[in-house]
Amino acid sequence: MARLILLEGIPGSGKTTLTSRLCALLREAGTPRAAWLEGQSDHPVELEHHACLTQEEYAALCAEFPGEAGALAAHAHAEGDFLLVRYLEDRAPVFSGALLSHLMAREFRYALAPCIPLASYTAVSLSRWRSLAAEWAGRPGFLLLESAFLQHPVQDLLLHYALPDEEIIAFLRRAADALTPLSPVLFYLAPKDVAATLANIAEQRGAPEMAYPDSIAFWAHRQALELSALPQLPFDTHVLCNSSETPEQTALRMRMLLPTSHAVEKPGDCQGAAAP
């Protein structure tokens, strides 16, 4: 049975670096593994550049654009009661004109405002997690996902749907229940100084808006919310404070925690602010 490894934390906490380092350790040990980084093409859960349509909306779109019905079918897959249509591949549009505009207006994940109703968003999200668990339950080794379980859902539910914290945590518990067949391990990278972490990553990425006061306030809230959710999840969870370690040392510690440990390192034990 595959075991799911989830790496989470605010921007700049070191998730991408540590996912890559942990993959390298597993590869050196000959352990079967598969991994997807945030934003990677064909990510099994992130669903970037997918339109989310009801069966009725999909049928109406095929009727409105009969010449594109075949292409729509080729890029669509069912997720529960909905159809997800991938409209970009390798950052290039699959469709054009009015049809592309229709699909972008029903974007599932990456949008500046909510494009689909909350009930559709949560139903598709939970269905995708169940599908992932069913697909990987019979496989060996580890499946690593960066920023997939907390970052994007929590960000969407906070920013787009303005859900109270307790309702977001209730949704996360439902998502966690869907993943129990994969015996998940969740590593949370928790920098003590959110402002310093964001200032560092804003400079690296040339994105000063990431360190604006309202951005810092949002991500500080998100980190606090996510940390408060961890004890309520049926996961093997580890909050890691990695400011005094190299990425290689942190990855090695993570690897040593994978087989049997069920302890949670308390956020209050963290020292320092920087993240790798």
C-alpha cells in the first residue's frame, strides 16, 4: 500500500526544497516513490487550469460549440457528479475564443474570485481525494504531494468563500477521512517569524506584494489556522522548525520519522525565524 506524504507550510517555508531532498533520500534507498510539486503539470489534486462543470453545463457547452465537442470530451473527466475540463496544457491553451472564455470562467482552483459555488468546490475536492486514495491504495512506496492538502484549499476557502475557521477545519477533517487508506504523514514547516520568511521569499521571487502588511496578516492567520487544525486530523503529523538545520538535515530527519513515529513536535518548541 502506498503511503501518502504531505508537505505543507506558508510560502518560503521550504516545502519545494524539502520535497526534492526527501525524494532524493527515498530514491537512494531504492524506495518506490512518486512526487508532485506545487504547480507541476498533471498534478493529481491541484487541478490548475481545469473548468468545473455540472453535467447540465457540460451538455449545454457541447451543444453551443458542436464543432469542439470531441475536443471537450478528450480533455474532460468525471469527478463525482461533475466534469473537469483541462483547458491549458503545458501553459498553452487547448481551446480558443469564446469557448476558452467559457471554460476560464468556471476555473476550479486558480482564479481571482470564486468561479463555482462552494458546494461544487467542496464536493469536487472531496471526490478527488477519494479518487486519489482508491488509485494509490494498491501501490507500493510513497506518494509525495507539496502544498496540496492545506495550502490551496485553505487559501481558497478563506479568500474566495470567506468561511469561518471552524468550517474550514470541518472540511479538512472530511478530506482527511477520505485519505485514511493511504495512512498519511503530514510535515508542516512552521517558521516562527512569518514576516521575515515572507520578506525573504518576496525578494527571491521579485514579488514585493508578498511582504505587504495585509499579506503578512493573511499568511500569519493561515499558518495559525492550519496549526490549530493538525491535532484534529487522523494523520501522523509533525510540525518541523528547521531554522537551525540545512535542508539536507531536515530531510534526513523527515525520512527517519516516516516509518513508525506518531509524535507531534509542538510549535512552541521552535527557535529562530529563517526557513531554508
